[in-house]
Amino acid sequence: MGLDERKGVWKSGKGKGRHTPKGRQLEDQAWEVVKELLGDAPRRRDLLIEHLHKIQDACGYLSAAHIRALAEEMRMSMAEIYEVATFYAHFDVVKEGETPPPDLTIRVCDSLSCEIAGAQALKSALEGGLDPSKVRVLRAPCMGRCDTAPALEIGHNHIDHATLEKVVEAIASGDTHAHIPEYEALSTYRKAGGYVALQGLRENGDWKAVQETVLASGLRGLGGAGFPSGKKWGFVRMNEGPRYLAVNGDEGEPGTFKDRYYLERTPHLFLEGMLIAAWAVEADTCYIYMRDEYPAVLEILRREIRALEDAGLIAQGYIELRRGAGAYICGEESAMIESIEGKRGEPRHRPPFVAQVGIFSRPTLVHNVETLYWVAKIVRDGPEILSSVEKNGRQGLRSYSVSGRVNNPGVHLLPAGSTILDVIDAAGGMIEGHSLKAYQPGGPSSGILPAHMNDIPLDFDTLQPHGSFIGSAAVVVLSDHDSAREAALNMLRFFEDESCGQCTPCRVGCEKAVKLMQAETWDTSLLEELSTAMVDASICGLGQAAPNPIRMTIKHFPEEI
């Protein structure tokens, strides 16, 4: 008797047998769509987020059928794909029976700079003036356009100094794609001597000599940590290869836009600096992790990486450009590496450090965009380009992202010893009718300092005695028209939204802090107890720094709470 003639699980009687495996079934139409979108791209696990972007961009959302089809293509479980897709804010997962989002999404920035420029009123106007069945209006974290607040993103087109009228006009004309600014392309950069330094090093350079040059300049990590840049190279080199280089382009700290500023103008200074660092550590591959909020930068980098390949300056595939998906936590280096590997962007426990166990568990050098921009300039022009600049006992230069109540917000390159008064002066002074009340020296994580503390050099190590730090040098200037209490609440709401949720002190602490800060009168003893728990027990810097705005508001602005 044949197996198919026996009674059993599969042949238990007419109409009772199972004809398909358990679980969600593979739909041919969705499968064909996914296969066409992925094309010849490898189905590697680390490319999961890139593949999710392809589906989201083409279809406007990720349906259950799409996830099932992608699981089939990548030989992964649907649960793995679902947990990654739902972690990132820019993916819209739609289950069976749920209504997909409208074709057009508008994200209104609600960071501190945009809020004081009227973002909430703008969002309300958009919600009242647009058809919700056709346009979805969402609040969103900082988009790196604080100098043109209030800002919003319609599709992938950013509208600066946004108004309802500008949005209506953009919708009517179908202007929903990124606008690429004019920038220095490869041919222009090479005419001015670009990549000569890199080629010279590749032919007969000494990586230790270059490391010493970088150390002599005093360059420190400009993503916020401030670690001496050249020292990292030796830490990575001491570990057996293969080695990798990862560029942290996820500048999600509200108020920060310096990396975007440089990349939209001189991308090859950054790229040459990256290739010099990669040469120094003998990196097998360079990964550039760029935030999804910078679609113009992503397109510029795609074009110029292809140009480098066509010119023979790099091998095809040597630089891999990875696109973030709306997660502030991926600015933390180990969370970024998890995301590069196609996973949820959750910080790793350390040790081991990424210089030993980084991408794919291999030694990895991690640098910020602006840091590598300066590496190229130092190698080309010498360490004196930074070390010769001195002010208030500090050496070097800082790119301050300045926004808020100033006449000329933007990126201002100043000596590292500059004070808030120097920064405001460089930004054209205070807006007429406003006087300095407080300032954020380095993003929400750095808290708020009062106007009378205006003689502190805004540099590494100078702000720590005051309970703050320079971080990414994201300076937001507040005036007598603003509330320090409301500014602190804005910052904690951001941390509440952006906590990755991995550890309880941060996940629950940020939520409870927001609720306590919304009370008519703050319970300062309870807030301090909560802050201590968050600082002592959180896994990474998000939870450890989130209480800074609370503590500094209590200390410097007690009359408001």
C-alpha cells in the first residue's frame, strides 16, 4: 500500500486533510512584486532593512503578504522580519484587515527649534486643512533642518520655513521628491588636488605616521564622544582581520545638522577622509550608515560612490551605503552596527568594544562624518589646521549647529574655546525684541544652561563640571519669550519616543518623567530619584543622559516648576 493510500494526518477522510502548511500562506502576487523589487540583489540577512525600504518605497507600506513573501525570499522567519520592521519609525506595517496609510505622508518636525518656531500650530493647520484620507500628518523627531524651522517632510521633499500654503502648492504640483543641491562633484574635487593624498599613502604611506599627524592635530571624535581620533586606529589594527570601517551618519540629536551641511556641499572631503582611515586600518569594506531623513545626501553619496568606482579609486562594492529607517538610538555606535547587520537597533553590552567585536563580530573602526572630513584636511594641510587655533585655553575648531532665537541660524565654524556669546554673535545676534535666557549647548542630552553662564568655552571637558557636555555642538538659543520648563518637557518627550525599549530604566523612566513633568508643580524629589535610577542603570547613553534637562531645569530655573 502506498503512503498516499494510508489513513493519517494528511488523508483522514474526504475534505478533512490539510492541503497547505500551517501559518500565513505565500501569495503569488505579493511574491512576484517582492522578487521584482529585489531583482538581483543578494538575499543576505544584513540587507533586510535595505529590502524593506525597497518595498516601502514602491508600495507605500509593508503588508502581511509582503512580509511573508520577503521571508520566503530571504529564508527567514516572518517573526524576525516583523520585529525588525516594527522597530523603525519609517516602516508602516499593515496587517490583514487594516487600512493602509494614504499615499502621501507629511512629517512635521517637533524638535525644540521647530517647536519654538510654531511647529504645533503648523501641524494643527495641516490636519485641519488637508483631506486625511489622502494625506497623513505625523509628528516627527528632528530632521536636521533646525536652521530653517519649522521644517517638514512631504514624501521625501523637505520644506523649509514651512507653511500650509507651501504644502498645498507642493501637493498640487506633485513636488514630493528630494531636491539635490549643487555640490562639488568628483571631477571638480580632483582638479583641486583631491585624492592625491590618498593615492600617495596607498603607494608608500606609513599608517603610524598618519596616525601621529592626526593625534598631533588634537582631533577628537565629533559625533559627541570626543575620543582622540587617531588612537582608535591602533586599537583596531591590533586585532586580526578582516576589519571593517563604519561611518556614523545618523546625526539624530535634535539641533544637529553639521554633517548634512558638509555632505551637501563637499562630499568628497568626507569620502577621502574615510578612505584614508580605511587604508590606515586595512579595512576590507566601508559601511556608511546615513539617516533616512537625509534623502538628498543619500542620493549624492550614491552618485559619488559610483563615480569613485568608475574612476578606479575604489573597487566596486568597497563602500556600502546603508540607509537608516528613523531610529535615533542608531546614533549609538553598537546600535548602528546592529542595524547595519539588518537587526533592531539595540545597543550592545560592552565590553567587548566594537574595535574588537564590531560588524559581523569583526574589528571595526567607527567614525563620525565630520571627524573624517577633518582627517582629509589634516592629512592634506597638516595638523596645524586645528592645533594652531587657540581661544580661552582651548585648541582647535568646532562646527556649531546654531538655531533658535538668532538672526542667522546655521553651521558656524569657530574656535573650540568660543562661548555662547561668541556663538550668538557669529549667528547675527539675538532676534530683535528677544534677550538671551538660556541655551542648549550640545543637544537635549546636554540639558539647558542659564544666560548668566555665558563665559564657559563650549568644548570637550569644559561643560562637565556644570553637569553638561558639548556633545555634537547642537546649540539652541532660548530667549525671554521661551519657557525652560516647556523646553525640558520637549526634550524628555523626544527621549520617550526614541528609547529603544531594551532596558527598563530608560523605557519606563522616560515615560514616567514626561508624566511627572506635565504636573502643575514638579515633584522634584521624585524626579531626582527617578533620574538617579536612569543614570545608574540604563544600558547606554540615551537613558544615562535623558535626566540632564530635568536636573538642570530644577537647578537653574526653580521659579518655573
